[in-house]
Amino acid sequence: MTQSEDPEDRLAGLFGTPLPAGIAALPAANRADLAELVDAACTQRIAELTVAAEDALDAIPGFLRPAIRRAVGL
């Protein structure tokens, strides 16, 4: 996070909605910490979903896997 980036703006961007009043009322340092935690959780979720998608390809016949990978963007 850059020094000029507002944690409230960053959180709103991560959630895609305006922040609830309770979160917006948190001190800036707490909002920044929350933004870091949410960002880390999203990154971990993406990694886990990618592994799960790759593992799911084991159930697909080998000759179809390249086409399926291209179709789903893996």
C-alpha cells in the first residue's frame, strides 16, 4: 500500500461496495490492517481454487484436458 492510498478507499475497492459505518469508523491503521488481511485472504483463495480446478481435471479424460484448460482459462 502506498502512503497516499486511503485504507477506506482500498477496502471499498476490495469489497466492491461502500464500507459499512462500523468499518468506516475504525481508525485508519485498523482499516489498513483489515485491507491487508482481506487482500491476503483473497490471494490465498485464488491459489486454493486454482489447485482445486487443476485437481478436478484429473477426472477428465486426458485427450480433453487441453481443450478444457483453454476453455476455463487455466
